Amino acid sequence: MSAAGPPPAPDSTPCPHCAADVPVPDDVDEGTCPACGAALRFVDAPQRPCDGCGAPVLLPPGAAAVTCPSCGLLQAVQAGRGVVVEVRCPRCRRRLRFPPGIGHTTCPHCAVAMDVKQG
């Protein structure tokens, strides 16, 4: 995922393929990204304030977690649900779950040190 830039204008949305601003017409539900040519379907998505900074965060249909475009905080779409980052241990290959932002930790199974990256 690319670095967060300025939020799109209210009458545009970022392309999910290339992140370019795509104008959102009032009278149609489908369109094409002017930058990459991807076919798009426009859906009204609810939004809520970010849990970290209060900036508006879009809640796309079907998403379990979203990242705030202003501060980068990973948060659950459903309020009250926790978000976890799933990684695989480089030594024992077990799947492990950690809270976002944990950074460095140790595998609870084989004790190898590892970095846990968000996203």
C-alpha cells in the first residue's frame, strides 16, 4: 500500500488499483479510472471518525479493517472488535497473531526474535 496522501476531494475517490483520484459522477454507478483505465463501480460507503486522530475514515463494504488516510492507524470496521496482524514465524513457520504496532517480539513457540509489520 502506498503512503497516505491528501484525502480525495468530496466529489472524487481514490482508484483501488493505482490510487489516482477518480471523479465520481452523480448520475451513474460505474466509471473508469482516468489514470489506469480500471473499470470501477461507485458505492456509497459510510464513514466514521478515526479512533486515533478523529479524521473521517471510509468504511468500504466487506472490509474487516481499514487504515486511516491521515494518521495510518489500522482499526476494525466493527466498533469494539480488535484488529490483529497475522505473521508466519521465519523459523518454525507457525502462524502467529499480534496486535498492530507491536514492532519487535519473540515467537512464543521457538523463541526466535522477529519484526511484526502492520498490514
